[in-house]
Amino acid sequence: MAAPVGPVGGSRWTWRPVAQDALLARAFHSCTELRGRLYLVGGLLTGGETEPSGDTVVLDLAGDQAVRMGVQGGPRRSHHDAAPLDGRWVCAVGGWDGARRLATVAALDTEHGEWEAWTEAPGSCSPVGLSSHTCTRLSDRELRVAGREGGIRTQRRYGSIFTLKLDPGACTYCYKEEGCHSVSRSGHCAALLPTLGPRAGHQLLLFGGCNSAEPEVAGHWSHGKIKEEPPVAPRLMEQLTKLVSSGQGSPQGPRGLRHLSCSVIGPFAVLFGGETLTRARDTICNDLYIYDTRKSPPLWFHFPCTDRALKRVGHRTCLWNDQLYLVGGFGEDGRTASPQVCTLDLFI
């Protein structure tokens, strides 16, 4: 365990190291919280590599101890996404395997410690190939997948949106392409957030991954349609409320960020780091952005950082036990992966 530190990152916040292990040093991996453990799958171990890791590392958040799972058949993936299922499986979706972009689903059975390659169900409309996409849980058996299909030479001018249905009993998955599309995005993030007003319910917003500063709606559901219960974080939500009350909101968010992290905490989307497309040098960022949906229209709050050691790209954030965790990512040089796990400290 690392000793607490003062407000080094920003004047009102920082990332405080709580654990460190070489097994955690990776970027463009997935990081999924399940029953108080973080499951890190694949990723790139150093910058410039094209061959992803095929290992699975588990971090017990209560004990801050990381171990490599001795399981066979793990997916060799980077730039993928993953989601928990039925409190038992970690489903890795799509990504780069070192040779091509995939749309397949591999599932880790955490009870038996085994990876399973699930089969595409009849009638599935599978994407051409996915990388740097997002997978958002709509229910325990349904994900919304958003992102550009194919590689640079084959990409479309728009991003496709799919509903992915998972059946752990049959070990199958089924894609359905939605009628709506998004701006062509890669390396974006997604947030399922509550909406106010006459169309109260939930909407899925996409941030970053292109030059636009505007979030984009990738789905809207009326009140009661979304059964997904977000993690409860009352202390952190109260602190975020106080933090934004000290800042000046803006209707416009960051422009041209990709490979950033995003976590939903109540009515807030908390975005951190990433790589900017707006300048040629010093492209890796360490800024904290909060998207506040409590009013219409929502407001952005920007909290810059002076600590260059906190620059991150290809990292992940996960919420557990009223704490927001930062895991992995490349640092300022874009090549060295961080072995640290940090929690967000707000000095209110």
C-alpha cells in the first residue's frame, strides 16, 4: 500500500497510488470489476508493440494484490472492451489480435477459471471487425456496441451501432445492427446517463474519438426500460457535486480526445486523460473533465492538472466501493505502461 499524498495533480484533486505491481503495467486492455475484483485482460505491455498480451490478471481490491490467472485459451487482444455478465462471466468483445480486428466474444468463467470461445448464433449480423470501440451494459444479457468498423483503409464515414445479446447457457452471442449511426469514432468512450424533462429515462452518449467536441446520442430509452442498476457511490457523488459547484461550467466539452477513460457516477460522467488530436506535440493529457447532467442542457467542468506523471492514454477507470480506480495506461512518453493502481482523491 502506498502512503496518501496531497493535492499534487490538480488544485482540488489527484490520483493517489494505492497499489503497484508489474503485472498491472499495460495499456489498451480491458478492466472489469466483478465481486470486488478487477479482471485485466490483454492489452499492450509496451508502446510500439503490435502483438497483444494474452494473459489475464486479477486484482483483489480488498487486499490490493495482483495475480496472473493460470488459465488456458485466454484471448490475445488489445483495443477491445469487456463487460460482466450474471455476476460470473467477463465477456471480452472484439479487438485486435495482432493480425486482424475481430468481432468475436470470449467469456471468462470466473467460478471455474476457464476461458470459453462463444459461438455466433444463427441470424447474427456481425460487424466487419471492431477495435477501440465501446460496449455498454443495457441489461445482464444485452450490450450496446458502438464504434467504427474495419481498419483505416476499409473504414466507413460513419460508426455503426449494434445491440449484442449474450446467452451464457448456450454460450452464444448475436449482433443486431441498429438503424441509427454515429459519427465515425475510434478510441471514444461511452456513458449511459439519466435524462430529464419530458423524455425522462436514459441515453447513451459517446464522447471523443473524433475531432468533434459534441457528445453524440447512441440510444435513448424511456423511463423504466433500462434495468441496469449503476453502482452506488454516495460519498463520491457528494464530493463531485461540491467540486463542480466550485468551477465554471461550459456547454462545450474537450475537442479531439481519444483513448481516454470514462466512468458514470450518478448524474456525472467523469472523463480523464487520453490523447489529443488538436496538437502535434505533447499529445498525452492529464486533465479531468466532469459532464454534469443535472440541468438541461448539461454542462462541462474542466479541472486541469500540473503533474506530468499523471498523463495517461489507453488506461481504464472502474468504480467500486465508493472509490474510482485508475488502472494502467501509457504515460507521458506513450511507451511506458504504469504499474500503479490509483484512486481519485477530491480535496473539498
